[in-house]
Amino acid sequence: MGKYFGTDGFRGEANVTLTVDHAFKVGRFLGWFYGKNHEDGKSKVVIGKDTRRSSYMFEYALVAGLTASGADVYLLHVTTTPSVSYVARTEDFDCGIMISASHNPFYDNGIKLINDRGEKMREDVIGEIEKYLDGDLGEIPYATKENIGRTVDYVAGRNRYMGYLMSLAIHSFKDKRIGLDAANGSAWTLAKAVFDALGAKTYVINANPDGTNINTNCGSTHIEGLQELVRREHLDAGFAFDGDADRCLCVDENGEIISGDHILYIYGCYMKEQGALEGNKVVTTVMSNFGLYKAFDAVGIEYEKTAVGDKYVYENMLQNGYRLGGEQSGHIIFSKYATTGDGIITALKMMEVMIAKNKTLSELAAPFAVYPQVLKNIKVTNKTEAQNDKEVKAAVEEVAKMLGEDGRILVRESGTEPLVRVMVEANSLDLCEKLVDKVIDVIKARGYAI
């Protein structure tokens, strides 16, 4: 991770850590950088945004920077991150930009950069942007006269993306009663339009964005409202998205949560049955529940484990040709259909399995027994020293030995805070608590705790 850009773009509080000046300069650099690849100096960039009040401000700043450097900018307006990825890779754009802070509160925002293949932008390009932001690259020339870029209203691109989503459904959703939680974000019109077109009877909540209510007690990070809706209306299933709709969590017909790990299990089994599970592997992260691996073992599905972050999941999938991967949080990648997580595609794929197998989500998820998990953070003076301390490592090894094949321990450092995270999964919550505290007590005894 760089000074400004993390694993999911440049994110921070609007006009505090991420300012309009930053956005203008990012636009200036990208317009100039990609313009060098064209004889006339004109690159093509597509931009989407979520419903935050500051998204319009950042959109205008990016457009000003891009056009000042000679780029032509196509505006999708309020749309999802995966739609920007889709349009960038299918319609001859040099790059795409999504203005969103995903599941963060409304006062945060972010700039996500997408390459011409619909993937996250290369690290070397990000590095050059950061140099420019710090003034280390000198001046970039302004475009003049007829070389100044133009802005194009491009709602048509978003509509083509919606058509693509509808084309992925192989069954009608007629007679299915479905709840949708749009998180007052990017999916607020798209998800309902797609499910309605496919024949579902939709019940939609949190689809009234006002610029300040995105993710507020709603969406995939606050799924209680959708659970209540599914139970009250006796729906077949519910799907909750995050602010930019690249994530989706599900609610079964009983109102119980179907996590990203459940989704990987359900669709992984379905793909294996169809002979479509490339390499017989699903890509997970180290934070996936231990029960997922037990469930995969039971049906003969193998798995990879990456660092936390959809970026690392996708890199593993791309390198090895795997078709399915994702995170417990609901960021699921179906590489045959998209180069990034797509919440609406995830919902469509869950519907496909339900209809094809004529089973409810609870029935499909039943063989996967979630293991109790306890995760505690401890603030430390030095994350690396605390993890590598001989006595701390010995305590971790002792816990791992005690758990054997009936659980696991994971100790890792926070990427953004002076914290060590200690997580234990076992067959009882009390045992998890006891073993986590055992390791934390050693960290404290060794003098690392703040």
C-alpha cells in the first residue's frame, strides 16, 4: 500500500484526508498519462459515482483535471463499481474511475482506479500518481484549444451493463418473492430494475438516498432490517448490498444470514456438480470461517487461502485460472462474468442455484456448520516485534496444538492501526474466548501492550 492509495483506492474523509485538490490532480495525471498512448493525445475515461453528497464534488474535480489534460470523460452518473469495471473493459476505455468509499459512512469518500481490462490499476501506475500528488514529477502540460477534453453524458453505458446482468439469468424469477436492501447507495435503482425485469416480486428497502444516509443502519453491514423484512413478508430470500454494490450478503427464507463463506460453499458445490469448478478449487482469504474448509473437505473441494482483500483473491484467481473466489464479507468474484466483485451478479447466481436445484437457501447452506469465532484486537508498541516474540509464538503454537484439526488460531497485524489481531475458531465459544485470552495475556506479559 502506498501513501495515499490502499488496496481499494484512495479513501478518506471528504475534504479532510481526501480533498478536491487530490481529485483534480489525479484527473490531471491520468489524462496526461493515458493521452501519451494516443497520437492525438486524447484518452477516454469513464466515471461512475455513488450517492454520497461529496461524490458530485469529486466527480467535477476529476472531470476538470482530466479534460484539462486533454481526456474525453464519459459520465455514468450514480452507478455501481462493477458497472464501471464492465464498461471500462467492454467499450474501449483507457481506464475507469469509481467515486465511492464502499461500506464506509457518508462523510468518507474514495477514488477507485480501474484499468482497461476492468481490473484494479497496476501498482506502478498508482506509484506514479502518488509521486505527482507529492510534487515529485514536476509540471504536467495543460491541453489547449481543440485539444481540451470534453464531457459526455453516458447513461447508455450503465443501461448496457444492466442488459448484461439480465442476460446472465438462465431462469425466470416468476413467482419468487425477493427482498432487496440497496443501502441507499449505488444499487438503489439498478437492483430492483434487474429483478423486476426477470419476473420477481420485489420488496425494496433503503432505496431513498439523500446524500447522507448511504450505509446508515442498512445494507450488507447492517442486515437486520432485511432480516426483519424477509420474516415479516415471508419472502423466498433477501439480498443486501453495500454502498457501491460490489458486495452482497443474503438472507434465507427464515431470515437467517447467508455470509460470503456460505455463498462460496453453495456456488462452489453447484459448479463442481456442473463440472465447471476449474482446478477443483475455490479461492478464500485467511479470514474465512474454519467451518467452510470442513464443509469443502466433506464434498471434495480444494481451496486456496490469500491475504485479506479482494485484490489478493482476484490476483490468485487470475494467476491460476480459478473461477470462484471471495471474502466472508460478501465480496464474491465470478471470474467468468466479471473482473471484480459484483453484488448483483452474486444475487443472480444465488437465485440460479435455488431455482436449478429447487431448494431454499437454508437447505443449500445446511451442510456448512459455522464454527464459533472470537476475534480480539490488542494495541501494541510494535506489531512485528510482538508477533515474532519467542514466547508469543510459543503460546500460539501451543493453542494450535490444542485445537488440532478441530479449530484454528490466526494472529495477524492490522494494516492501518498499531494493533495485533488474535482470532480463534473452535467448536465452542467459551473455548475460543479462553484461547484468545491465553495469547493476549502473553503479549501483555511480554510488555508489548499499550
